[in-house]
Amino acid sequence: MFAVDDVVSVFVKKQDGDHIASLVDNGTRIVMHIVVGPTRPSHAGSVNRTSVLFVSISFIVLMVISLAWLVFYYIQRFRYAHTKDRLAVRLVCALLLLQMYRTGSSIEIL
């Protein structure tokens, strides 16, 4: 088995790799001098922190706005249903009063 320390990877540009591959295909003997270059961070490490912060805050703000709208919607819905129920009770009471007083009966206004 190979240890991780035994593995070597070499990164070259695509143009250089194509050039080297064409020379090898032609049968040209190639000698290279490989040196350790600067290490580049992975793509996950190169994410701009300001962008992540902006997206996170935007998401939180949108969630708060959505939650506030939802609460407002259900409060309005409850108020509408409550008003509708009160109106129905008043109409039933008025109808019962009208049925109690038949035509020809006297109504005293206090």
C-alpha cells in the first residue's frame, strides 16, 4: 500500500499539458524540472466572507418579513371571522325580536 506521503500531484495549465502530450505522441524525449510552487486554497476557502454575510443577512430579513406577513394575515383573518360571527349573532337577535312582535302588537320605545 501507498502512504499519503508517497502520492505526488502535478498541476499544469491545459495548454502546457496539450503541448507536452503532443511532444510525447511524436516520440520526443521530455525532461522536466519540477519544483514546489505556492499552494492555492481550495474553492471552498476562497469564498468571499462579505458575500456569505450579505446572503445570510438577506435570507434572515426575508424570513422575518415572511413571518410578519403570515402573522398579519392570520390576525386579519381572525378579526374578519370574529366580526362576521358578531354580525350573524346580531342579525339572529334582530330576527327573533321581529318574530316576537307580530303585526298589530304595540311596541313601546324607551
